[in-house]
Amino acid sequence: MADTQPDRQTRQTLIAAREVAMPTQEETAALARKVFALVASFTFPLAIQASDFHTPSRYFSYQNQETAGAEWTPTDPYQVCLSASASGKPPTPAHAARIVALSGAHRVIRCNSEDIATARTHIAAAIEAFNTDEMASAKAARSAMDGGIPNFSTDAMLMNILNATEPFNEQAWLSATRDEIIRAQYADKSASTSGKKIVFDWVFPPESLRDRNPDISAQELLPRFKTEALRRAKGVQDTFVMRSVVGNVKYDLGSGVLIFGNGKTADSPIVFKPPMNVKFNGHTVYAVNGANDGISKYTDDAPLTVVGFRNIVAAGHHPGLVTDRTLLAKAIRMPQDQAEKLLNKTNMLVVNVVMTITGAERLKNKNGLALSPSNGILFARVDKMFVTDMTGMPLTTYAVEALPANNAATAQHKKTINRAPN
């Protein structure tokens, strides 16, 4: 999740690009779920989506005030601004309602002079505005730690593997070239039908591929496609955030700390990211697991770096990760009242690890042949580590120097890009 939101024109371009990329049924359903969540953030609780910070409205609590000066009484989202019904009569608007966020901030809504329908419209608008404010506050609070740094994405990981290792085999390049051609031709036909040209960073102009046979033209255009893909890979970003969601959050009253994940005691290290049961050249390897670590196919909803790699990216084969530090955390010191408010609403946290890719290795089979283009190992330097609540508000930071060294000299793995022939 980037800390900057695209403007309207950029959003339209992204939508068009995704349409051109012929999204799968799964991707279409995921997009529909995001739209539904925005529309129904007040009416329905949001499903957990670990790939991003949760909407703060999921963690709001609600209270009613029956009459002016009365005590605030807890209620559920469906009864906000409604007095308890009597003798089977429909409920009537209460005097006021209060919404309290996970951060402790609150909003009061006057609702006694409104009809129920109008009151609920005002409530929904207030929650949307409050939600926006809370997200902005969380963003400002963590901007020094991850401002502008995107989440890991399958696309970015693939491009970093391509940048640091030998190019794919010719079969993979030919397949990717063919996919680029087919999708560009689809875009050209779609534009001619709708009358609106879809702007995208194609390797080949879509109009140049009209009436071309994808199988034959792919053989001709492969060298140009490879050269351009390797050029783009060289410029891809290499610093990312891995956002690992952890649960089992508990408060130890005696020591005044939050313990989470597999943590047992207040002073023991917490393995929030268990390593894989394999080693790479003797080093610990971590799995980068999709939504649970904030991974998406595209970097913060940006289109693919190279459209022809869409099928590789969509396959979801994430590389293993070797870091220069062992990924451990410690219990979080917190006042009791703050811990109670937190645990009343969630027992989950997000451990954020900012890291820079320093190199990569392709995995090969026993015959020395490279496996799938997306299989490999990424080597990374841990730059920062901090914990947030589920809305993205920072709770604590960790000194990277205090993390045990993984004895992986990651810097030596950086390689010069292999350029394709002109």
C-alpha cells in the first residue's frame, strides 16, 4: 500500500489497463469485493483482507444517547441513532450517537430531529469522513517509516529476480512475447469498438500488431521484447514493505506488555515470521505468503511492469526470501487502558518490515535447468521494522541492529543485469 493515492486520471488509466489485461474471474470478483466494501462500510462488517491495512471503520465502536445529558450506552452498528423500541413499536431516533475509533478519537452525531432514513444517511457520511481522517492520521504517523515505500508485489519480485540473474530460457521469453502481442491486439480492438484509446506502456504499439499472427510475430519480435523487458527490470524499485499479520494478541498485566503470535513470556523473542523448513546455502529462508504478508500481484495497484509477464505474475509463485537479519520481535509495552481498548476491537497486529533487495538467485533442478521464471531466492537487507494496529497506526519500532545477524552476506549476490542482444 503506497502512501500516495493516484489522481482521477491515473485511476482511470489503471482501470483501463486492468480491463485490457483481461482479468480472470478471481480478479474480477476481488475488484467487486473492494467496491462493495467501500459502499457498504457502514452497513456490513468488512471481511478481513490481510493484504492491506483494514479500514478503520471496522474498529469503530458505537454509542447512543437517548436524551440530552443521558449516559452514553453501547450499541451495534445497525442501531446507531435509534432508541430502543417499546411495545413492539418501530424504534425512533435517539438524541445523539457517538462513534469512537481505535485511536480514541470520536465523533458525535445529533440525530433527534431527523427521520430515521435521513439520520442513517448522515451516520454513513460521518463514518466515511471519520474513516478518512483516521487513515490520514495513521499515514502521517508512520510516514517517516514507510512513506512512499510500496508493499511487496509478485510483479516487483519477478522483476528483481530478472534484474539480478540470468535471463529466462527462450521458451519463457517466447511465451511472454506472445502474451504481450495478444493483449495489445485485444486493446486495439477494444479501442476501435469503444472509440476510446487505452493508454498503456506497451512494448509494441497495439496498432502495429493489427492482423499479425501471434505465434509467428512472437518469434520475430522476441529480441525487441527481451531488450525492453530487461531495460525496465533494471529500473524497477527494490525497497519494499512486508506487512505480516499476526494474531493471538494478549496483554500481560504483571509486566504491562502486549504479547502476540507465538510469544509466551514478556521477555522472550517472538518469531512472528516462521522460517521455511529448508536452507539455501546454509541460510534461513522465509516464505513470502500472498495476502498474509501484504502481497498483491501489482505494486500498490499499479499495472504490470511488462504486460507480457501477466501469466507468470498471476501464477502466484512467490520466491523465497533470505534476509541479513533474523526476523524476530519483542512484546510491546502499553498502558492497560490502551490495551483494553485495542483488545476490545481486535486481537491482531501488523509487523512491518522495510527491506531492500540486494540480489537474487534462480532455482534450478538437478539437471541445472532453471525452473519456472518466478522461482528463485531474493536476498534482502532489513532497513526498518515496526508494528502497527490493524488500521496502520504505529505502536512500536524495533532497532534493526538488535536483530540477530543471519550471516548472509547479501551484498555479494548483486549481479549486473544480463542484456539481451540488440
